[in-house]
Amino acid sequence: MILCCGESLIDMVPQDGAFLPLPGGSVYNTTVALGRLGAKPSYLWPLSTDDFGAALRAPLEKAGVDMSLCPSTDRLTTLAFVFLNDGHASYSFYDEGTAGRMFDPADIPELPADVSALFIGGISLIQDPCGNTVLELANRVAEKGAVIKVDLNIRPNLVADERLTRERLNGLMRIADIVKISDDDAEWLFPDNAPEDTAVKLLDIGPKLILRTHGAEGATAIHKNGQFTREAERVEIADTIGAGDTFNAGFLTALSEAGALSKDALAELQEDTIRAALDLAAKAAAVTVSRHGANPPWREELSA
């Protein structure tokens, strides 16, 4: 079972001079996409009892996501106001004292025995106390021998302490098996290195597989058995909200279906398995960018 732990929030998406509230959040989007692609994931994150919390629960339930680990809280749901420039999104977050932000290590539930992989990432790695909670959860999962995938997805405008954030992210990459890093992430985390050099050097830290994403130019998988690039699908872009999150879901789904979502299998991945995972990830992400908001595809849409 793939367990996802990280932020859920409401994206306030610009529309006709106003803002339309839509369910979102980096890890939340990946969780919904995993469910729609047939991976049957489980989600762990506090969900508010407010109306926005109900709006977040509905897509998870429809996608078949197990929410039994999610704490329920009266704290308010995080809001993220989205600003679009030629379809590319930037964000302003409102999360002081919110449901997810205040997720404390003491609130981590007992984990199921069948957790085979943990997916984490996004702003939940940066903010506190939830950042400490995600780090604690990752260490517990690592001790159980499950695969860990980290999507750095760094938002510099939210970073209050650069030194602490770099230390935390470097610590996570040392226990992670798969790390997704964008060129922007690489430039922020290792400003003295070229992004392509950073991605390759990360293999020496601990991960078995690095996914370096280049936006509209596609993505490159970096493994000891080689580097493999997949160009992005050419589609008319509505906006980029949720594109990388859907990419994560497609890649994890393909690895799971290939029986390659274990530490031993990841260490020995072959080109055909990596390319198949890149292919599903790219096709799924292309559907998401072709429509407004974080609206990942159902599996049957890809078949069609």
C-alpha cells in the first residue's frame, strides 16, 4: 500500500475576476491522482471539520483513497491563492494555526503493517510543527524497510529558516529511495551547482533514483543503470496546477504495477521499467495541464 502524507488545502484559483475554491495541495493532488489511476493509496493528514474539509474529503472518497488514518480537527483548512502568468502558477499561502500546519508528531497514528511505500513532499516539509512530524513519520517508515519517495517542491517564500530547511531536506534525501527535484529546487538547495550536476550527485547521498523535472521540456530519470529522458506531451496548456503532483502519481503507479516498488527492485531497475514509468507519468501530467486546476485523469481517460 502506498501511504501519502502531506498538505491538503484549498486552491483559490482566479476565474472571471474572482477566485474559485478548489481542492488542492501537492501531496493531496498526488494522492487523488494515485486513486484515479488505480493504485488504491492511503492518506495521512489532518482534515478540518469545516466546509472546506468536507470539500477535500469528497474527491479522496470518490477516488477510493483510504482516509482512516486522517485525524479530524476543528482547526481551519489552509488556503492557497493562485496567481497565473501565461498559465504558470505561483502561490500565496494562508496557513497560520491551520489543520495541517499544526500536525504534531504526537498525533501520528499507528501505521498499518502493509505500508510498502511512503510519498511525502511540498510545503509540509518546510512549515512547523508539521515539518517535524513528516520527518518523524519518514524515519519510522524507513525503519520498517518501506520505500520513501520525496518531492522537494520547494516554495522559497515560505522558508523562514534556510539553514534548518536545508538540513531537514538533506536529512530526508539520505533516507529516501526516490527524489523528485525540479531545476528550481536544485538551484535553491545547491546554489553553487548546476541543476544537472546536483541531480547526479544526489545518487551519492542515498537515493536509488532521481527524477529531475524540466517543466515543459519533460523529465529525466537518473539511476546507476543510466539516464533516461522523456519529453513532455505536447498539449494546449490551461494551467500547470498539479502537473508535477500528477507526474509523481503516474510514476509511482507504474512502478507498483511492475512490482518494482521495493528497495531491492529499485536498486536494480532496468531501462524498460524506468521508461514505462516515465511514459505513464508524462501522459497523466499532460491531461492535468490541459484543464483548469489540479484535476488529474482517471485511468480510463489515458486508455482512451
